Amino acid sequence: MKNRPKLVYADVNGNIFDWPALEMAGASAKELKRPGSAELIPLPEGSELFLLPERLPVGYNPAEHRFEPLTSDPFSQEEKPVRAVAAFISPAYTQLYSTAYMTGPNAPLLPLFAYTAVGWLDGTFVVPAIRIDSDERQDFRNFDSKLIERNVLRRLKAEPDNRLLQHLGRCSLNFGCPAARNLFMNRWEAPLPVSPECNARCIGCISRQDGTGLSATQDRIAFVPTPDEICGVAVPHLEKASRAVVSFGQGCEGEPLLQAGTIESSIRMMRKATGRGTINLNTNGSLPDAVEKLCQAGLQSIRVSINSARPQYYLKYFRPNGFGFEQARRAMSVVKANGGFASINYFVLPGFTDQKSEWQALKKLISETRLDLIQMRNLNIDPEWYLDEIGPDLSEKKIGIERLISLIRNEFPDVRLGYFNPPLEQ
């Protein structure tokens, strides 16, 4: 027990403690696990700890050889309630287990974040996770908040009529969007949101929630910027930024392909102004014919979001209007046929993403589309709600997230694993 991480919990005042009588536990879907020492890393800088309302922390009792909830504060003389604790780990890291907890009858839905298991070992918080991308573009230490604020205010004052720039300034200052912040530090990947509307109703949408009681974590853009406004943001970035990427399709918008005409005109204007940098599209891939036109205009890379390579679960999450998994798959192939770079934004939830049948479906997708990159991003959603909504067979064999990563690398050595859209000039 000496070298095993300890359970952490929160008291009624939100203070976090470790409880040595119970070891840390994790969850693979609804199956409880004991994370191995090789699966644990110190909590990455910039991560946050969340307290989970009406949820009891669950740990492993080594004396009784069983998992059990911590029902009250062991350090209090009175019987006081406790809450489970989870980590929201920094970008570039993929979780191996969700946090373990027991949900109470009156528990509200959890907000749209990812909930990674967290424990206490040798004087520090630890999490079961792996750094999947060495790119430091969103590492906490690389952001100078005072410099960003000065740059934002200076540029917004200089360009008051560019609505897109004004919107991104708010994203940077109010929401701490890493992509927007990098735009104002003149480096790396810059966002180009364009679409107020969407043709899907994703249950985990972070910019619009209807009827769930959840708050969207970002404000969706309320207008369609003009090509001039888009290029006013994109062209200076492409011309001057280090490792420059500009990306349509952001968390603060709907589906960018619904504004394909505006995007096409913008890309042609960008490429008339400069040949430098990478033009990327983050999308649900719903309109592959539009993607074809964008490639002909100069689009170089695409990232298609999927929660599963199995169409039945894809449809239950995305709830698409007028398209399906086949259109998303074809959009990837279209980009490859035009000599471009294709990746997927693969929403990872331990216990579902690593099911054996999901791995078989993913292998088929990689082979059919000739994917270049899989971005293994943690799914931001209440895990129990997600599983109840899409209804997978939880008795199915799981291979583990870490083993899934190894299998992809072994069977598809030319496919990159990561977290971010890469600059293609490098």
C-alpha cells in the first residue's frame, strides 16, 4: 500500500484531502479499476480539479480487497458529507481512466468537461494519463496573460470594424480560449469561426445546449464574417506567425461547411495574398462535395470529429440532420484524394473508446480513408449520461486506452497520434 496512490475527496467547504485507508480508483465506463503505477503521471501544469456534486468518492480498500465509497468525512468528529474529485487535465494529454464515484439520486448532470481520475502519491496529485502530443502550443507556461491582454486591446482598438477580430478578442479575454490567445501572441494555430448554425445536435455540444439544463461553455458566434474580415485575421497570421496554421471550425460556432461559399472565397483571398502557412478545416464532414471545392480553392488539411468509428454510436451522439457517418468518412477521403492531410478529432472515453469492436471499426476507417493523424482528445461530457444516451454494450471486452494507443502505433506506423492540427510546412 505504501507505493499506491491514495484516494482524494472534498469536504463540505471544498477543501481537498487524501484518505490513506483507501487507494485511488478509476473507472473504465462503469467498471472500477486500480490504475497501475506505470499508468500514472504527476498532474500536468495548468490542469484543474473539479468537485462533483452529489457524488461520493470511490476508492479501493486493500484490507478488504474491494472497491467502496467514502460516505462521510473521516477527519470530522461529526458525520459530514464528502464529494468526489476529478481532474480536468491540460491539453495534449489523453486520459486512461475516468474518475470513480457513486452518483446520488439527486445528482445534477455534470458540466461539459472531461473527468479524469486523480489520486495523491508522494506529496503530489497524480492522474492516469499519457502525453499524446509533444507540441507545447497550449501548455500553461507558454501563456503570458498580461502580454495577451495588452495585445488584444491594442489590436481591437486598431481594427474596430472587424467583427471577427472583436469576437476573438472576447474569446481570448473572457473564455481563455488557447487558440484565440495564440492568435494575439502571433504564433501557431489561429481560430477562424464563421458559422452561427449547425446541422447536428451533438449531445455534448459546447456552444449550444437545449433542454438539458446544462450551460454551454462558450458563446457561439452570432454572425457570418465576410471574407475581408476573415482575411483580416488570417493573412497577417499566415504571413508572420511561427508554425502558422489558421483553422475554420471552432468550439464557438456551429458547422463551418454551412458557410462553404464564404470559406471558399476567403481561402482564395488568403492564397492570393500569401502562400505561407497551413489552412485547415475542423468539421463534422457532413458536406463532402463542399469539401472538394474547398480543396480546389486551397484547403490543405481537414479534421473530422467523431465519437466512434461505429456508425450506430456516431449517430446517437451527433444526431445529424441530413447526413450520416458515410458523409463524414467520405470527407476525409476527398481531402486525401486532393493531396491533403486528413485527421480525426477522436473523442476518447475510457471503457467505450477502447472496446474491442470499436478498435475493429477504427482499423477499417483508417484503412479506407488513409488517415494521417488521430487526435485523441478527451470527451467533455458527464460519463454516465453519455453512456446512457448512446447505450453501448458495457459487457463487451475492453482493451484499455494505453493498449489501444500501442495497437494503433504497431498496426499503422504511418498514422500519427496527437492532439493538435500540425503545421504542414514542417
